[in-house]
Amino acid sequence: MLSFSASSKVEGVLYTHDDGILNITELSGGEYPFPKQDIIASTYSSSVFEFVDIRRIKNENTKNQAKRRSYRIFADGHTETSNKFRSFGSLDEMYSKNFLVDWEHTTQDYCGGGQTELARDPASAIYREKDGSVLFSPRVQADFMFVPTKYAGHFARASELHLKHRIWIECAFGTVVDMVRRQADASVSVVNLHRLDDRKSWYR
């Protein structure tokens, strides 16, 4: 993506995972020419919290789903629920007390362990919330993503920080996109992998 960031011809890069046949009509929402202004990501039919700015969720059901999949980690390693309702000594403690959805990857080194190290890293300072925490978005479906080259620098910086701490793509991409959204005022839309006719968008 950085290779094409200054190109006058390439306006976005599409990442795909595993085997796939892409329906461009569905990806574009039927628009022509292809809508190059949005980051476009994939999601499950029931995952209404994926790639959404969880700070701005108004629907209570969606908010409840998101807060059991997202959390704040501070530079000293302690963790809080995304809504700051409860505080824990670590992400492991938060998970063991059932404040997070049961997902075996959450506390592994390639997910929560790496996220804790990221939150401790001085390089994460530009992404911290006003309270000093890094807010980690819910895990996401990461089968494909379209990123406009105008966001290349922001996307590379956030991705490299996650790569530095060896954070698995399913745990990383939601937060990477959130970091780009905040830093570059990026707009984000999602395509439902399981019901492609049910396309939903969330902006900023």
C-alpha cells in the first residue's frame, strides 16, 4: 500500500485472505465508479459491533455486545471495561471473571498478551484515550479489506505497531481501523459475508 501511496492511478489496495471470488457489485454497494473514499471491511451477519466506533454506539443491545468484546488497557498493564465500569489487574483477570465473551484466543500472547505490550509501548501514545488507555476494539472477521491509498501512512503506522507486538490479524484489524478512523477521520463501511444483500455502513 505504501508503494502506491503517491500513485495517481492506484487509489486503493484490496487485501484478500484464503480463497475468494469477489463480487465487486456487492463490495461497491452497486455504486459506479467504485467508492474509493471508504475503508471497506468484512463482517458476519450477527456481528453488528465489528468495525464500529464503540464510543458512539447508541443501541443498548449493540453496546452490550461490544463491551463484552472490547476493553481498555493502560501502560501499567491494568485493564478496564470499555465503558469504564470495572477495573482489573490484568486482561487475564478480566477474562477469568467472565466480563468478556468466552473466546480461547483472548488471553493468548498473539492477542491479549500482545495488546498489553502494545499499551505499554511508548509508541502507542498517539493512540491513547484521554484517560491514558488504549481502547481495543472487538475481534473481527478479517477475510478481506479495501483501504484507500490516501490512508496508507496512517494504516501502515497502526499496522506496524501491531506487527511489532505479534498481534494476530483477527485481534488487530478492528483496532487498526479504529486508529486510522481517529487519526485520519476515515470513513468505514462493512460488507456482510453471510448475507451480502444486507450491506450496512457506519461513518466516522
